[in-house]
Amino acid sequence: MLYIFFIICAILIFILLKNKRVKLTVLITSCIIVIMLISFPLPQLFMTSDHKQAAVEDVQLDNVQVVKLREQVSIDVPLIEQLPELPRGCEVTSLAMLLESANLPVDKMQLAKEIRRNPAKQVIKNGQIHFGDPNNGFVGDMYSFQTPGLGVYHEPIIELAEKYLPGKIVNLSNRPFNELKIPLSDGRPVWVIINTHYEKLADDYFQTWYTESGPIQITRKQHSVLITGYDEQYIYFNDPLNRESKAPINDFEQSWVQMGSHAITYTN
């Protein structure tokens, strides 16, 4: 575009030399206008903010699959129970169901073996519990309640899931709860962390652990399920403990948020 500017300026100088009545200030003003027109193309000068946003959205839509939210969803995924082999293995068992829904059957025991472990050992000092952070790996014993343990959060689960579905795992953690309906409407279930009551817990269910990452709040009621559907009133899910298969939407959402809003799915 710069060469156009020089050509126009040359023409204006030629006019000035031929017509001495044209003032130098007019020439300078004309050059400035030319620079502005070149720097800011006319379509953008007259484009409103709404038009600009629409243009950006049009570009984004070229690379994003648009999914229409359904009023109700029911995805058929075979239930896999964690017991008796994995008393604390709800997270890997729910992952096994997620992979099964993607036509990739993986045994829950294999996933239990492969999940990243947090090596921290439970130590109680001055009444304070020092143990591992579930964000960094599975904490404690997955196979027995006779020794200390808890579970794991979404990051190590994503790491393991990526081994089987490389480049296809979608992290929905810390998103608004309604966004979980997008993959569900597309026929893809969602792995989540909630609690065994499927509703918000009272504060006395929680305790402070002192971990390698600092103090965190945990509850022994931590649980993981696979969401398989919803309607106006309920969230439907596969529970590895096979206790319930649905819960009121508001209760379930509050439980999910209280537990840290952990969620993953996959893309087709």
C-alpha cells in the first residue's frame, strides 16, 4: 500500500508545481488524508462494533462445530461398577465408562494400574493431617479402606485418557455447568467429580489437609460419576457404586461446583 501513497503524493506535487495557486497546506492536508485512507480501509471505517464482532464470529464458526442444545438427552452407556475390586476407584471406573462410550473399551483395573500416583504418605502432626494433593495424582490406597486414601482430580485423569484418545480429550473443568450440556447434546457423556450425596454438603463434611501444594479442603464423600443425560428436572448418570441414576439438576450442579467443577469429555 505504501507505493500507492508515493504515487498519489507525486501527482499532488505535480499539480502544485503546475498550479501555483494551490497552497502547500492543501498539499500536506491531502497527503495526511491519503495516509489515513491507506491505514484504515473504508469498509472498516464504517463498520460498527456489532459488525466487527459478527465478522470475528463468522471466522470462528469456520473452525467450531455448532451443537444445538436439546431439551432432554439420554445416552446409553453400559454401567461399570467399581466394587468389589476398587473401593476408592470411582474416578478410573467412570473413565472406563467414558472410554467405552467412545468405542474404546479399557478395563478399569488397567486404568487403576496406570493412573498417576501421588507418593505422599499420610502423617498426622499436632492434630493436622499431612497428605497428598489429588490434583497431582491419586492419593493413597485405591484397593482397600484399611489404609489411608482418597482419590484423584481431573488433571491426572486427562493425562491417562489422552493415552487412549490422544488429542481428543476436552477439559470442561471450571466452565459454567450448562456448558456440560453441549457434548451431552452431541451424544458424548461427561466425566465429573461430585459427592456421594449428589447435593451440596455442609461445611462439617470437609477437613483441611496440608499437602505438597499447600492447604486444601477435602471431603471423604468425594465421588465420580459419568453424566449420561438430562431433562428439565434431573441430571442422569452412571454411578460406579450403582446407588442412584439421577439427581435434581440444581442439587447436582451445587455438588459439582462445591467439589471444584471437575469435568472432561472427548471430541469426535
